[in-house]
Amino acid sequence: MITITIPGNPRTKKNSQQILTNKKTGRSFIAPSKAFKQYQKEADAAIPQDVRKAIDYRVTVKCLYFMHTLRAVDLSNLLEATDDILTHCGILADDNCRVIASHDGSRVLYDKLNPRAEVYITPFDEEGTL
């Protein structure tokens, strides 16, 4: 099992997205918010080098999000952001269904004093699946 703790209040990519223009082509595109980019940068700095293995086999990624407030947050958006961070940092080879088989046990919790994301990556157990 690989265990990773990403300090700070977990962020999603979808909140406060920016519409930018490509200077070469003049075409508009949607970019993640500055808050997400900063969160990804902090996550990259916090993740040890020894877990960056570009995993290319099926795994279960369990994420426990400890938020600093009790406000409602979209779990699926948090999972998408975490999957993208794990891929960006070289822990997973890709975030498609051939690598991330499940997110079993993921949930949002509250910790005002120590917001963070705890990520647990384990090989996917094919036993007992339909």
C-alpha cells in the first residue's frame, strides 16, 4: 500500500475556472483556478520521490478529505482533482479506468485545525467482482 498525505485544504479543479486565450492561436480554453494550481504545486512538493512509480496496473484509490469547514463540497470533483494530481506527480501512469479501478471508501470529513487529503493506493482485488 502507498500512503500519501497532502497538507492544506483540498481543492477542486472546477471551482473558479478561468477562461484564457492562447496567444498563438487566439482560441479560448478553460484552465484550472489559481487556487488549484497552487494546491497542485504544494502537493507536488509534499509527495516523496520514492512513491512516484507511474503505476500502470489496476488500483483502488481511497481518499479521505479533511476539510477546514463544514460547507458542502462535491466529492466527485475532489476525486477528479486528486486523480489528476497523482498522474501529474508521476504516481499513476494515467487516471483512466484501466489504472484507477475504484475509489472505495473515499469520503469527506472535517478537521478545522489540520485540513488535508489522505490518499491510500492499493492493488485492486479482482476477487469477488461481478
